[in-house]
Amino acid sequence: MITLYEKEFYTSSRKEEEKTQLLLFSVANEFYTIEPKYIREIINLPFYTPIPNVPEHIIGVFNFRGDIISLTDLSIFLNISTQDITNFNKIIIIENNEFSTGLLVSNIENLITISQKNIEEEISIFNTPKTKIIYGQFHHENKVIACLNGLTLIHETRVTET
């Protein structure tokens, strides 16, 4: 028979060992991650068409295999220093069952695996009004990395009719 103390010990030990995969990318010299389950595809910067009368972070739309996808500049959306848009930028297409959007990022770094216990819930250095988008941070290779909530990001970047 397992005592309550032993059950607590085994449960917390398993939780500390839980690992998660995250896509690491950069936006204007800051580093972020997102869970791969929200990623449809990563592509090079396509030709896009600017559109008027939309929020500032929506810099245009592009055709992706017959779907019209909005393009969000994450540097504007997160209110950090703006990034230059060049042919070297990448687009992370994220989606849920209802909506897709493309996130303009500076560079795709790597797919990393980290322990859940290393993600700190208190966000110390990311001074952005979009803090509900960032659910935590962790240290990796002498950098502080912010963890973006993919589902919240999808909903917050969505253009809705008013």
C-alpha cells in the first residue's frame, strides 16, 4: 500500500521529469518558443499584399496553397523593437480548427526539448503588454527564452469584423 507521502513524492517526481518540445525562433534579437502542435508549416517569406484598415500588426495577406492567410509581424504585435523585413525572414503558419495565420519571424533556430520544471511562470524580462501571450520563460544557452501560448496567439492575432 502506498502512503499519501509516497504518492505525493512519485507524482511530483514524474511531473519534474516531464519534457516538452518547443520550436525556438527569434524576433528582432529576442528569443521565443511555441509548441509544435500549433504549427502547420514553416515557409520562406512569400509575396504578400498589404491591406488597409486592419490592426497595425497585420502587415498583409498571402496565398498559401489556395488559402488566404493573414501575416502578423510579431515584433509589432509583441511591442518590441521592429524587425527588418528581408528575404531571409521566415513565416510560421500556426492554426487551430478555426483559423490560420502566418507569424513573421527573424529566424528559426531549432526544435528543442526541455523539462517542464525549467519553465518559470514569472516573467521577469519580457516587458510587453501582451504578457497573457507569454506563459513562462526559461534559460537556454545563456539566453532567456519566452514561451508563447499558441492558442492565445492564434485568437489574439485574428482579424474580426466590427
